[in-house]
Amino acid sequence: MLLVAWGVGVAGAAWGAASFSALRRERAALADVTRAAKRLVAGETHVVAPGAPGGPGELAFLVNELGNRVRTEHIRIHPDRVFEQAMLRETPNGLMVVDGRGIIRGVNPAGRNLLDWASEPVGTVASASVPLPDLAAVLREAADSREVRERSTRYGARDLLVRGLPLADGGGTLGVVLDITSVVAAERVRREFVANVSHELRTPVTAIVGYAESLEDENLTPQARALLAPLVRNALRLSRLCEDVLALSVLEARAADFPTENVDIVPLLDEVVDLLRDTAAARKIRLRVDAPGPTMARLNAEAFTASLQNLVDNALKYTPEGGDVQVRVSVEGKNVDVAVVDTGPGIAPEHHSRLFERFYRVDAGRSRDAGGTGLGLALVKHYCRAMGADVSMQSTPGTGSTFTLHLPAADLGEAR
Ligand code: ADP
């Protein structure tokens, strides 16, 4: 009896220890499954490693299976949403949505990375929490104007292009942040290369022009003189090309470096016209200034004179002998217009939109014969941009062309 009782006692203790540890294992497994279920709800798949069949391990397997089926079903029912979410998650472009009340409704992972938000942005007021002032500005401007607004800016070590786009639905705004650091760096390398090449070419080309021109004074045979003429002409053309390319790259590099001031433009017009008077006389062209009297405009004198000189030079180049070139000033409200009007051949409408591009020429042969480089109007456009002015053209083929510099009138508040 005692033996039986002892046997039962030992068996009971052994069962108790075994069942207790099994219970602990099951509890731990259940806790794992609960955690896994929570991850499933958050949209993840394969959330538990399946264990041995028959116990909680099988449950884990079933939970995983369930997760896969839910996901497959979700993709089947909402394929577009799944792909859209993948695009939002994987794109390197920062994206954020602001609702009609200015509250941030969503920011994708790239948007979070590029802008280094100090705290969770979703649900906050965009104007207060967007860490980049230029982005906050384009979002506000796009919301107010209902038009796309864009600007490039620097944020830490990055160059960014920020854009605000009004959304058709619900009056919200989409903010886009593009990392353009490598594009800006490549652009700088290109600009410096072009500037260096033209700078290096300048000295030997100047020497060639000098020697070739001094040969003209020598006692040459007619054959030698006939060979020298194209040599001088082409050397001069090359020299002008170097100067224009250099000017253009310098202009791009220091675009923000053309401070404007209130200036009477009439002495500047006279200066340019005086400089080109001999050229006009040689081509038998009447060159005149028509200004109502002293006219104050806001400009950078260097950029303005260079632009005007290019326009008058072109007018003289392309207008046939006996024609007229007039520099006309007109003031309308807060705008001062300086127009260069010629009686030349005019320019057909199909060329108008491309005329200010580098090396764009209506008639390349004619431009070359006239000593043109194809860069004059591109320079004018850049000079205007650098001083906050604008340039436009009108032309009627067979009648003539008018190129107009649009300047802001003088800021009288400052002039006083
Ligand atoms: P280019 O050195 O060839 O003159 P520009 O950039 O100054 O280069 O001008 C581009 C082209 O525009 C010229 O090649 C010419 O075909 C045309 N153009 C410019 N100004 C005039 C003008 N006043 N009349 C007719 N054509 C012009």
C-alpha cells in the first residue's frame, strides 16, 4: 500500500513538473502569437516563425497563412491602392499633403528623410511645422493662387527643388521635394569647365588676332593678302566667340550678383549709341534715340548697357544699308520700356520662341557673315534675368523687328 502510495506520489510530482513547464511554453507561444496578430493588423506578413505542428507552433503557421490570405485578398480587391502605396513608400521624392485648413495629412518616407522633422508632422499646422521656409512658402502660395509654385533652395548640405501644387479635390495642396544636389553639382562643373576652356583659349586667340592684323600692314603679294583676309576674319570670330562664351558662363555663375539702383537711363542710351555710331555710319543706317527726357528706372548699369549694346548691334547687323534703327523709351505706370526698332528683314513667327536660345540663328550663314556668334540674345536674356528685368520681341517679316527691354520704374521710396 505504501509502495502504491509512493508510486502515485512520484508519478504525480513528475506529471506536475512536466505539465507546468508545458503550460509555460504554451503561454509564451500564445504571447508570441498575440504579438504576431498585432503585426498582422498593422499590415505585415510572415510575422511568426512556424514551429512544430500540433501545438501553438501550428497556430503560428495558421496565423501566418491567414495574414498571407488577407494580403492576397487585399491586393485582389484593391490592386491600385497597393501599388500606389508602394510608389509613395519607395519614391526618392518627398511628398506631403496639406488639407484645405493647412493641416498636414500625410508625409511619405522620403519627405520625412529629406526634411529631418523634429517631431511627428502628421496632424500639425503646416505653416508652423514645415522645417523648410521655402517649402512652407510654395505651399501657402499654391493654396492662395491655386497655381503651381516652385523654387530651388538649399537645406543643410542639400540642394532641393520644392513645389506646391493645388489639388483638385477638397482644396488641399501637394508639396513635392526633389533632391537636386547632384544636378546642381554637375551644372557647376559644366559651367566651370566652359569658363576655364574659354579663358584658356582667350590668350592664344588674342595673339593670333594680333599677329594676323599686324601682317595686314606688311607689303604682301595679292595672293598672300587674299589668304590673310579670311585668317583675320575667322580669328576675330573665334575671339568674339571666346568672349561671349566666357561672358555667358560668368553671368550664370554670378546671376545673383547684379545689384540694381535707381538710374536715369538717358545717359546710358547715349553712351551705347555713341559707341556704335561709326558702325551705323559705315552701313549708312540712321541711328537715333527717342526719349521723353530724363527717365528713372531700376537697373544694373553694366547689365543694361551690355543688353542694349547687343540689341542695337544686332539691329545694325541685320538691317540693310539705308535703313533706320531707333532706340525708343516709353513709360507706362510702373514700367519703363526701351525698344530697339529696326527696318530690317524681320523674323518669321516660327523662330520667335527659340530666338533667345544659345546658338539659335535664323540664318546661320548670314549671322556668320555679319560676325555673329549666336550668343547675343542668350546673353541679353541672362542679363535681364540677373537684374530683374525682361526682354521681348515683335517682328513682321519684310517690315522690321522690335526688341524691347522691360525695366521696373525707379523705386521712388528709395530715391528720396
Ligand atoms: P547672332 O550673333 O547670330 O546675331 P543673336 O543671339 O544675337 O546671335 O541673334 C540670334 C539670331 O536672331 C540671329 O542669328 C538672327 O538670325 C536673329 N536676329 C537677331 N536680331 C535680329 C534683328 N534685329 N533682325 C533680324 N534678325 C535678327
